[in-house]
Amino acid sequence: MSRLEDLSDDILMECLELLDVFQVFVSFFHLNQRFDQILTDERLLPTFDSNNVSSNGQFVKFSISVLPTICQNLTSLALIGGHLTQYSSNWSNDMFPSLKCLTIVGSSRPDLITVLLLKCSNLFKLRLDTCDYPGNKIDNIVSAIIYDNWLPSLKIFEMITQYRLNSFSKPEITNNQTTNSLEHVKLKCTALDLNSIIQHSPQLKTLTVNCKNNRSARVVEDLIKKDEKQDYTTGPFVKPPFDTYRISPIGVAYEDPGVIIDSQLMMVRLPEDERVRVLEIVHSYLNEKRCTKHELLSIIAYLGHASRVISPLHYSVSLSIACRLDPLIWAWIPSCELGMVCLPLISVTWTQLVTFTLISVRWNCSLTQLVQPALGAIGRTN
């Protein structure tokens, strides 16, 4: 095929679906009768990102003349705050039954977000980026999604925030309460929210949370002032000796797959199936006299040691006493109770080194490097 117009309608539609619908209409609408029919064909499943619109005037014109004609077939929609407000004045009859992915960035109008979500009955992924501002009601939307199953088809929910202050936790689930269908959740919340979120999300596969509550920092500030009055600290301070927004209270963080970091119980633990897998892999290496360089690198503690015990340019090496030291340590870590390691052992900076004594050998390394990515990577071939 040497010419675009020689392609069949179906192939043309597949090509056009790879482009943003704004760019498609600017380039091809009113080009000829055939393209006009293709662009309004119900089989075309377009996507729209308002960041591709260079001016507000262009967006207003596009939202009035084009969006109403394609909203039924739109599969992905991304709106920045100002465009959401402008579009809201023209969307009275617009519905989005085919919309699977919705992204809203920088909107201070939770009422408009609510109206738009009610128009998206089959939403699969929702991303709210910096849509919470002091005093607005974005938490009501989050609570409705997580606790009231407001969007039954929603599987992926992300809320990126900067001003998260309050808890949106609810009582524990009862027989008459609904559960959601969420599988992947990423948000900022307080430690009190986590138990409720997990209980209301039985299909949850990954949960990424940032436990941060600025109110705890304000409590710390009050405590410092009380210590000043009782001469426990030297003051007064012009400002607290920390930035309140940087203070994070104790919470719980879940990492899936691999390592679970629990800062309430102050421990790092492996899921049971992962612990058993790591033990089997390590013991299999310890029973071998030789192994490949790739296998040894997947279990070695740190590259500095690897450079000393692995001969250059050799793909197979003997498992000498020096080489067996690290597998022995790796065998010890998941052999602990439930594969746990106390957090104080790994709460170090990259410049701090923890001296770890095991089988009469002093082993200096950062346990953060070991427990977090390495345990999950042991025995992986890719």
C-alpha cells in the first residue's frame, strides 16, 4: 500500500485509534466524505488527552463541536483542571458508556468530578492527580469508591495528593456492607484507613500507600513548646526544627510482590510462599559444587564481594568457602520466624553500615539493599 486512502476502513480505524482524537480531527475532519464517515463511525474507539490542546479557545471549540459526537465511543479521557471546568458547561447530555480510563489533573472542583464519574458507568481505571485542596470534599469521592462500591467496574484507582490531612476510614465491614472490585490501589491515607480499605477490597492484589498525616507534625510542634516551658529543650524556636510536611507517623506499608514492611509491628517479613521459595533456591545452590555466574549473582549479597570471588570472564565458578558465605546468610534470613527481620536492623541510611555477626564472620553491608529488592529476586531468571 503506497497511499493512506487505499487502506480499508477497519485498518484506518485501527491506525487512527493510536492517535489522540484531537489530533485526528484537526488533521482529517472535513478532508473528504469518507474520513468524515470514519471519524463518526461507532466502531471507532478514540482517546482524548486535553494536554494535547494548545489553547483554551481550541478546547472550548472542540468540546462543543466534537466531544458530544464521540463521547459514546470514547475509551480514554484525560482532563486538566481548567478544561474540566470549561467542559462542564457543555456536557449536560454527554454520557461515556465506553470510557475505561479517566485521568483528572489539578482540579479543585470535586462536585464536577462527581458529576463526570456518574456519567462513566463502566470505568476500569481512575487516576486523580493533585485534585485535593484544603477544604474541598475529594475525600467523599474516595470514600464512595472504596466503601460504597460507587464504580462497580473499577479495578485500578490512583489518587496522587499533596494536602492529605484527614482520615476517611469507616467502621469494620459487616454483613450488610458492600465491597468493591478494586484490584490495584495507590493513594495517600492515614494508618487508620488501611484496615478498612483492605476489608472492603477482597479482590485487592496490590496496595501502595503513603501513610502521612500532617496533624501528627502539629502535635510534635505542640510537644516541643511544652518541653520548652519545662526547660527540657532550649528555645524558643523561631520555627520548629523540622518541616511539618516532612513528618510521617508510624504506619503500615504493603509491597506486593516480595517484601511486606510493617512499621507498626516494626518488622519486615516475607509472604510464606516467597519464604519457602527462597529457602529452596538457596539450599539447592548450597548443595552444588559449581554454579553459573548468573545464578551466583542472583544470590550474592553485594557486587563488591562478587568482584572478588568470581573470576573475570568465566561463566561457571566453584562454590568456595568465600562464595558460600552469602548463600548461608540468605538461608538464615528467611529461616527466621515467618521470615521476619526487625526494622531497626535495616533502618539505616545509605552511608551507614550495619555490622552483622553470623557464624563467626563479620559481614558489613546495608541490610536495606538485601531485604528489599534482593530477597524477591533470588532465583529469578529475568
